[in-house]
Amino acid sequence: MTKHQRAIEVNAVIKAISDHGRRFFFNAAHQRVAFMDVGPRGHIFFTDDYSGKRVYISSSGRWHGFTHGGTLRHLVEMFAEYIRHGHKLHPDYIGIQNQSLVNGDIWGYGAEAVDAVRAAVLWSPVFNLLCPTCQHPLEDADISRQPPEPEFYICPKCYMCSRSTKEEI
Ligand SMILES: [Zn+2]
């Protein structure tokens, strides 16, 4: 997959996030959804839903025109890493409901909206699939995708091989 193709996959995830809950990345006044793109020299940009600015995000300093807080900046940084190198995200980053955090629902989306976003991006290549047995994130090498056959998983953590269809997950 090229950087450009990965940006398209990220934009589908951003759209799913913007469709639910508090609608992060969607600005009602401008009817605008944020998106990411790759410049001709491989630099990655984020077009902000509120400011409308195409923000250069390859710098670690201030992102001029980025109007969101640290949680979404971190998410956008991880999206950029996926676009650059194909590093997939753990699906728990959707909604960040990590039990070890004091306030699990950092996004303030509520469990239902978080579940809706996760369901919408379950088969997105931006995120790792989880082992159905132990929930360990599976890499592409662990999964053979040969539709219309059911997917075949070999989990390196629990050494469990399992077949499952979309419906069973
Ligand atoms: Zn496993």
C-alpha cells in the first residue's frame, strides 16, 4: 500500500469518528470533516475541520491551524505514523477506554458511540485485528486474508489458530 492509499484509509477512520458521539473532527458551522493527505515530497498534512487550514504536522513543535487538544493530536500523530510506515494502531485507541486510566472515557463519547466507531473500523487496515482468544493484536503476517474463505489467524501469544468469520467476531 502506498502512503496515498494509507491516507485514504485513515480518512475513512476519521470520517467514522466524526459520525458518532461528540463528532470529533467534524465542524457543524462549516459542514467540514477533517482529513489527511500526503504532499508531493512525502510530507503529511492534516486539514483541520474548524480552521480549514492544511496543517503541516511533520514538525514536533506547534501545529499552526490545529484546533484540537493533546488527545486528538496524539491520535493524528499515530495516523501519520501509519501513513508514513504502515504502523498499525491498537483498536483501544478508539475512545481510549483503558482501565488503568483514572477516567477511562477520555473522549467523552460514551460506550455506545465508541462501540459504533469500533464496529465501523473493525476491518480497517489502520488497526490491528485482535486475537479472538486472547485479544493480542495480530500483525498482517499472522493473518491470511483470502476472501471469500474465512480468515485464518495464528496468534503468536497464545499459539492459538482459529478460523472465524466476520459475523463471529
Ligand atoms: Zn491469542
